[in-house]
Amino acid sequence: MATSSPVRHAWRVLLGLVLVTGLLFGINALGVYVFKQSSWAPELALDLQGGTQIVLSAETEDGAAPSSEQLDQAAAIIRQRVDASGVAEADITTEGGRNIVVQIPGVADQQTRERIQSSAQLQFRPVLATTAGTNTFVGEDGNETAFPAPDDSVSDTPTAEPTDASDLSWVTDRLAAEFQAYDCANPENDPSRAPQDEPLIACDPTGQAKYLLGPTELTGTAITDATAGRDPQSGAWLVQLTMNADGTEAFGEVSTRLNQNRLENLTPRDQFAFVLDGSVISAPRMNGQILDGRPSISGDFDQDSATALADQLKFGALPLSFTVQSSDTISATLGTQQLQIGLIAGLIGLALVAIYSLIVYRALGSVIIASIAVMAVLTYVIICILAWRLGFRLSLAGVAGLIVSIGFTADSFIVYFERIRDELRDGKSITSAVEDGWGRAKRTIYISKSINILAAVVLYILADATVKGFAFTLGLTTLIDVFIFVIFTHPVMQLLARTKFFGGGHKLSGLDPESLGAVYRSRSQFRAVSTATAGRGAKNARSRGEADRRQTIAERKRAEALAGDRSTSTGSEGDA
């Protein structure tokens, strides 16, 4: 029963490997055939596939060139947005002192384009008036008539000095006429460029309503975090904001004033508009004081739009406004030829590892080849799943990481097999050598792989974006290597050790004790070479030489002491 227990354990572990492999292929199959978002081929990065290039041109209020700090900050925020959208291996650089060049692998969808192109300039403005988004009214004749634009004779001077942002003194005769004549379908100017210390005419995203808003009281810089979630009461999607200390204090004062307007029935001056890039995304009524700095933006949101808005706000408002200068499809910077060269290099590496394994370990080398093959299959399907779920794309640096991992993977098996051979040299049976060698080898391998993973993590965090693909694939394959070592290599060796070919120590198995130099019974008692086998000459000499080379210092000293004792004993008998 004790002998068969490792066999049953090995079969159970291998069955678990089959189930894990089937589960991974099943997950990717769901992505391919059900969700229509995955593929049976890994997604390639910009350097291997090409993609979309969007050039953004910065614009300032005075028309001057932006500072390098502003441009670098904008590029960093755009990179955060692109990463949040699930696009990996994107290249974002500044160019010419005014432009930001965004290069994305593959075809950029509309949502990704909006994340990149939107400046996400959030303003908090009180509502002074609101009406339908048109600029027409029904006259006495029953026909719709457009409000005329105000001429120069209309006064633009406030009747009194405004006391706060909700004061109607901001509404001059000219502003009131402009508000009536404003058509959301055909705006005459860009409302997002209005000064923050002046009133603003803006529309909701659908153009069905227009608002006359007071000066800005808060901006997006007051926001420290934004998350999308559902209202626990209505179940509608909303964006929950978290403000910094200054924003919390300022918003508390504003909410107190608007709540007082609500109590006095001063509609719509109890509303507070969230203006994103000149568009009123929501204008809720203030239902009470909000003193904790955690207001919510509600509106006509679904999960995607709420998440996209939360990402934009969370990553802050861009310090500049941008216009799209160009949007083009670009070809691969390296192309398929370099990819083919990388794949050929990987195949050559695999071939060399296979040849070395078969020469040094004979039939035992087939276990190394099979382990690498299983690892390749798992790595391939995992990369496909990561491309679907995380937007991972395989760059040439990532291919290099996969190639390097071949050598690291072979190291694990070599350490394990050499431990088994050492146990055989100590005179143990093959089944015992496999178990004891496993106990010693796994500690060494775990330590070694931990260092590899640590190096990959540090490289991924500190290295440039072009090197992150190498670090990612190196860390991923290292984890898979340990998994294969535990769940495939050792169970297979447990089963092979009980076969006649390997367990019997066949000369071609790679586990022949005699060819390994196992010429002693234990560490203190050496087996003498019989006269029957002495005639084998060169072969026995090689075995004795191998045994001598494998001895530790303590074993050599013990052997010399035993040899000295035998010499003394022989001399004493001669004297007698």
C-alpha cells in the first residue's frame, strides 16, 4: 500500500493538470465564441502589428506655447487613461513642444478615442436658469420664431454687484438675450472655453436642455478619487466623488447655500451643475448639506459611461486643452520579419535544449521536452486570455522574455535530475531517489524562482514601457515553470520510476546506477570491485573516477582513514 500511494498521488495530480488546462481553454473559448472578444492567437503590440496614431495639439488661452511641465503632465494623465481602458503596450510621447503623439496597438475603438481626446475639464457651477435646448418660441400666430441675437445696444452691465455665484445679478440684459438665442444644436461658440470667473451657457449631452450657469466655484483639481457604482435606492449608475480638504470645505459652503435656496423654493437656483468640457453632464438639486466631501454625479449613465467618466475624473483634469490634429493608421515599426526571426530564435533554443537533454540525460531528457511542451501550451492560452481580459499585447520584448524563459525552465529540471542522480550514487533505489531528490531539489528551485520573480517585478515597476513586456512574460513564465515542475514533472517521474525501463536502470534511461558511478554502498562502506568485473577495464575505471569526483571532502577523508586502517591491519599480520 505504501508503494502504491505515490502512484495514486501522481495520477491525481496529473488529472488536476488536465482539468486546469481544460478550464483555461474553456475560458478562452467563451471569449471567442460567446463574448466575441477573445481570439485563439495572441494580440500583438504596436512594434509587431501597427495600430492607430492620434496627434493631439495643445492650445492655451493666450495662444502661447505650453510649458514642458504642462505637456509632460498631460502626457502622463493620457497614459493613465489609456492604461485604464485596458490597452497595453501603448506609446505616448511629446513632440515639437506642443503636440502629444499617442500610438495604440490595433484599431482604437470610440470609447478609447474619447478617453484620449477629452480634456476632462470639470467645473462645478451653480444653475441660474434652465430651459429647452432650442432657440425658438411659439408666436401669437402659432408659428415657431427664433429669438434674435442681441445687438450692441443691449446692456452688458450688471444691475448690482453679485454677492455669490448664485446671485441673479450676473444675468445682464445681453446675457439673457444670448441665452434665449442660444441653440444647443448649432452653438455659435465653444462653451468649454468660457472664462471660469464669468457665467456660462451650456447644454446637456443630448442637447435637449440648456443652462445659464454662474461662475465656477470648484474645479476637477479638488477631486482625489472617483468611482462608478449603483445608487443603493434607485439602482441607477452614478459616479461617487471624493474631494480633498480644500474641496470638501468649499463644497460644504456651496451645498449650504443651495440647500437654503431649496428651502426658499428658489428653483432652479437650488441646482448645481457638473460641467465636463462645457457640457452639463448632470445638474442635480441639492437635497441637503454635503460636508463630508463625497458628492455623487447622477444622470443618464450606464455602466460603461459611468466607468469612463470616473476614470477621466480620477486621473485629473488635463492642464491644457487639446484638439485632434490627425488620426491615422500606422504600420508596424518592426514588422512580421522581426517576429519571425524571434520565433526562429526560440525554436533554435528549444532544439538545442532538446539535443542537450537527450545527450546528457538520454531517455530522461524526454521528460524535459514534454515539460517544456506542456508549459508552452499553458503559456499560450494564458496569454490569449490576458489579451482578452487585460488587454495584454505581445511585443518583441515580450517574445524575448519567452525565449529567455526556456533556459530558466531547463534549469529547474536539471537541478531535479542531478539530485536524483546524486541519490542513486549514494546507493538508493530509483523510487527512493526520485522522492528524496524531489525533497532536496524543490527547495533550491523555489528559492531560485523567487529571485527570478522578484527581479521581474522590480524590472516591470522601474523599467521603461518598452521593457515592461519582457519583465511581464519573464515573470509569467517563471510562475508557470514552478507550476509545471510541481504538477507535471515530479508526478511523471514518480510513474516512470516504477516502469521496467527507468526503474530497472536501463543504460539508455539516464538512471543507470553503474554508469553514474554508484560504486559504494553507503557513505562509510565502499563496495569493492570484484575480480569478475575487473576485466571490464576502462568502463570500471570511468565508474571509479566518476565516484571519486562525486565524493565530498568528508567522504574522501573517511575513505583515506579506512584505507589507512586496512594498511595498518595488514602490516600487523605480516609481523606476526
